[in-house]
Amino acid sequence: MSRSKEPVILSGDQASGRDSHGSSLVPMLVAGLLLIAVGSVVVMTFV
């Protein structure tokens, strides 16, 4: 059993971890940061 040594070719989307259909993790990151900011403001109002 011999395996061929072909190079692995990845597109830019696959290499960066971005979904090839256009959605990325940036909207989730922004939503998370907004939730943290709102939560911290709410905590500071009670402290």
C-alpha cells in the first residue's frame, strides 16, 4: 500500500476557519462583547 504524497491545498477561507458561505465568527464575537458591556453596566449600577 503506497500513498501518494500530494500537497494539501487549502483556500483562504478554509485556512482562516471562515465558513465558505460568508458567515464568520465576527458577529458572534461582537454579540458577546456587547453582552459583556451591557452586563458590566448593569452590575455597576447595583454596586
